[in-house]
Amino acid sequence: MTARRTTACAALALGLAGSLALTGCNSSKTHKSSSSASKSKHRIVGGAAAGAGAGAGAGAAARRNGRTTSCSLSTSRLQFNQQTGPKGYVSVRYRNSSSTLSCTLYGAPLLSFNQAKTPLPPVKEGWSHQVTLRPRDTAYAVIPTNTPAALGTRQENVAVRFARSTGSPVTFDFAEKRDVISVGRSKVSDWNSSLSGARLEAGVGN
């Protein structure tokens, strides 16, 4: 009787020990798994935050590089050239000399030759558009001189202003630039991204 009781107690003790060991093992696995999941979760959240930060930085840089402003007026950015003949014209060339920023020209240039009180009227009344120039790009406006009245006489200088600009005009001196420019009763086209487009608007295109 005593021997059977001892054997039963030993078996019960062994069973309890195995159960406790199994419980401890399972608890260890659960803790380890939970810890790994927590670490994994932190890694994912951290990566998403880093990606969002990088994306925001790239977006801000793109906005900085893509911003535009009204084009700056100076005689160094302007060039005048005369073509004579049945489809004669004077071209006005503007260059965005910035290496980093785009700029926008609106409507037609305001050109007052030899201190005229009013600038040349636009070729097309009510026709006004804008041209955005990337760094180092150029734009053109054209003054038709294909009739004796439009050809007029030789000009000494021209005061230039830009539409929508509140700044003072700049004076382009033709003698100083060694240019010979003759303009009479004529008009001027809007700014165009190409010379051919400006000529077409002015009525002296091919």
C-alpha cells in the first residue's frame, strides 16, 4: 500500500513538473514572439516616417526649383534686330539669364521710342497671353515695318517696360549698342516663345 502510494506520488510530481516546464516554455515563446512583433512594428513605423520625411523634403525642393516670378527688366537681357523688305520687322529678344529660376512675361512689351508719350499699341487688341521661360530661355516680340509708314525713321532710343510691372522703364540706347533701328506708326506683338510665332502674330510670317 505504501509502495503504491509512493509510486503514484512520484508520477504525479513528474506530471506536474512537465506541465510547469511546458507552461514556462510556452510563456517564453509568447514573450519572445510579442517582443519580436513589437520590434517589427517599431521598424515599420520608423521606416514610414522616414519615407514621409524624405518625400516631403523632395516635394519642397521641387517646389523651390519649379517656382516662377515676373521676368526682370534690364538692357543686358534685351536685343533689337531689324529685317528689311516686303515683310520687314524689328524683333525684340528677351533672355532669361537666370541659371536657376523660371520667369514669366505677360502680354506685349511696352515700347516708347524717342521718349514718345505712349507706347506702341499691341497688334491684337484684347489679345494677351503669357510666356514662361525656363532658365536661359528666350522670348520674342515683333514690330512689323512692312509699309513705309510702319518703317518710319531711325530711332535713337526706346524706353521699355513690361506689362504688369510696377518698376521704372529702362532706356535702350541704339547708338550705344551700335544698332540701327527704324520704326514708325506700327504695333507690337505679344511675347512669344519663338520668333516664327511672333512674326506670324505680327503678320510678317512666312
